[in-house]
Amino acid sequence: MLGGAVGPTLGPFATQVGVGLSAVGVILATRSLGYLVGSFASTRWMDRIAIHRGLAAASLVVAGALAWLPWARSLAALMLLVVPLGFATAGADVGVSTMLLRTHRSRAAPYISAIHFCYGIGGLAAPSLVAAWGPGRETWAYVVLAGAYALLAVAYFSLGHSGSGAAAQPSSGAHTQADRLGRAFVAALAVLVLYVGAEIGLASWLYEYVNLQHGATATGVTGAFWAGFSLSRLAGILAARRWAPQRILGAAYVAGLASLATLAAGSHALAAAWIGAVGFGIAVGPIYPNVITAYSERFELNGRRFGAIAVASCVGSMTFPWLIGRLIDIGGPIVVPVTSACLLSASALAARRLWRLRVRVGASGVPGSD
């Protein structure tokens, strides 16, 4: 819900702090910067502590930052709040994924898909929560989310012992081979950086893109995007049991590019906005969890490697939504789908490179990249 609320509140935040729409887009980059630092930090302590305590602490920090957002009256104050918000959100994301991996280990892929389905559900609900406050009060939705995070912290504290420390470490030779930053690893990171840039870029600016051209229907179109995204993630849980990641991703990239072309070609047609937004949500939903599955086929997943995934995602979410915001003043709303299409195309090329790389398994049985 927190991620889904960002797009519908960019305009209200711009009004609240007295800046233009393109200028307020800097908070997307600032939040992602905090997320980047939090990803690096959490990879070190999530493998060493009782994770539920770290999750509770992260939730309290998020709650505190969210509660103050409606009171920020300058862009600088807004940026100061979203840095710790991004930092703590990264700790929560990496911590939850690490808990799943400790519990389910090699069978974790469907559960990772289920977590990303929950992200879609939150994104679907968020625009309605924001709209419920009425014009001029949209940012007060963050106070509700602050209360929810505070309750979540209490729930985490009430959990039993979640264990500390990672699984037994392999020998030093196996550890070196498993951690090698080979071509497959770099290709997978490139897929994530570019895909997340396309997804978050469109998701963050879709509301404003539709609002600038079609007015009040922006809430409905944004909600429809998240609905398609959520249903796609749900279907992806079942699809992951039947088809290889390559097959799922190939169809997802083709459908995603077709949807963005529809969104761009019919920028002044409301029907095209609906079709393009829903189609894009349905198309790209399975991409992220299937890239994670591809990771698991090549590398053992642990807190540190999930941290690398989080960092790659953060680079994409920090760089490209900010870039779209800067380009809107130059090229107009059409920049949103066009830039997303360029990023998705580049991600597809990186994915193709990833599939062509074979995995070499050494005598120790630990996979490394060729």
C-alpha cells in the first residue's frame, strides 16, 4: 500500500510544499537512496540476528516517518523524511524475504511469488485509500499507514524466536565460487535494474499521466493497473509450477511492450489508457519473481544475495522514475510510456543474455557462472 500510494500523492505533495510536479519527483530518488543504503546495511545484520526484532524496529521507523509526511511544508523537509522511510522499508523487505528462505529454502520460489502478489494487493488498495480523503487532504492517507505499521511492529514483537544467523557456510573454496560475480550474475542484475525502472517508473507516474489528459478517471485507471498486476502475480504462482522462467518471461515482455505501445499511441483516448494500463499490469506481474527463480537456479539465495537483489531494484527505482519526472517538462506526458518501453526492451535483451549463459557446477556442488 505504501508503494501504491506514491503515485496518487505526487501532485498533492507538490501543492503541499509549493513546487512543480517535476521538482517533487526528486522524492522518488531520495526515498530510493535511503532504500539503497538500507539494503546494504540489512544484508549484514539480517543474517546474524533474530529477524523478527529487526522487522519490528524497521516498522516503527516507517510508522514514525509516515506520520510526519502530511506536516512537511518544504521540499527539504519532505526529503529528510523519505530517507529514513526508504532505509527502514529496505530492512523490512530483505528481512521478510530472508525469513521465507530460512523456512522454505530450495522450495521458496512459490512463496516469493506469493509475497509479490501481496505487493500487488497493496498497490490495488492504495489509490482508493488516498482518494477517500478528498481533494487537498490526500497525504493524510499516510497517517493511516503509519498506524498500520505501528500495529505491525507489535505483531512482529509478539512472534516467537525467528532464529539468528544464516545456514551453515560452505568451505572457503565453495564460498568463493558461489560468490563469483560472473556474467550470469551481472546479466541478472541488469534485468532487475531495467525492469524495476520500467515498472516503478510507470506505476509512479501513471496517475499523473492519466490525470493530465483525462482528469478524474486517473484513480480508476491506476486502480485497474494494480488489479491487473495483482491477478497476474496470483496466476504467476501457479504458472511457476508448470512452465520454465524463460517461457513466462518471454510472453511477459512481449505483452508488456504491446501494452505500452497502446498506452502511448492512444494517449488522448481514454479506452487506450484503460487497455494499456491494465495490459501492462497483467504483463509485467510475473517478471520480478521469475527473475528471482532464475537466480535460485544459479546461486544459493541468502540474506546477502537478497540484499544484492534489493540494491539492484533500488538503483532502478531511484534513477528512472526521477528521470521521467525531469523529462515530463520537456516532452510532455508521452514521456511516461515511451521511457518505460525503452527500459522494458533493454531488460528483455539482458534477460535473453542471461538465458544464453550456462551454469557450471564445481566438484563441491556449488553453482557458479561461466
